[in-house]
Amino acid sequence: MILRLTSEICERSADKNESSVYCMKDHKKKNSLYVYKHIMKFFLDTYKSITNKIALVEYFYGEAQNYITYYNFFRKVSSFSHTLNTYEGKGIESKKYNEKQNNGIFKLLGIYGINSIN
């Protein structure tokens, strides 16, 4: 089974320090629009038993370039999470924002733009 899901901004935040509300679009169902669901919860709820199936496909100029299975995806996420919490013995610094998600606490990663890391 292949699901093509994308997200788009449904409602812009009134506060510049808060994230916008995203909606998920399922391309198999016409005009389906769902309230954004955290991708990790979506993967855990939907694909617990098919760890060796392809989870994500990275496209470059419309051609599939890289694939990752659910097992490898969760392995990398766990490794990244561990690094965030233990980096240099104290973990990556966090900042508190006035948001509902994560109780407003977010790690300061120095990520700017859509695909750039500084």
C-alpha cells in the first residue's frame, strides 16, 4: 500500500512565535482534508507491524532518489533523539515558546529555511 500524503498550511498563526496549523491531504481520497497529525504518531499508529516496508521516499526533480524503511526511520529518529538529549553531556539547549505542542519547549538546532542546516 502506498500513501501519498502532503501537508499544507491551513491556518496561519496570529503570533509570529507560534507555528501555523497544517493539514494533511490524502491524494487517494478526493477533497480529503484532515487536521494535521504528528508524523511520528501517524507512523506508529498505522505501521507498527510492517517495519520492512518503505516509509519515506525522497524525490529529486520528480524522480525517486532515496528510500527508507519504517525500521530504519525509527532507528534514526531514536538515535537523533538520544543525541539531542546527551550532546556534550548536557543535551541541546531548549527554548520555551507560548505553544501547545511539546508544552512549548523546542530544541535550538540552528536550522534555517526549509532544507538548510547551519
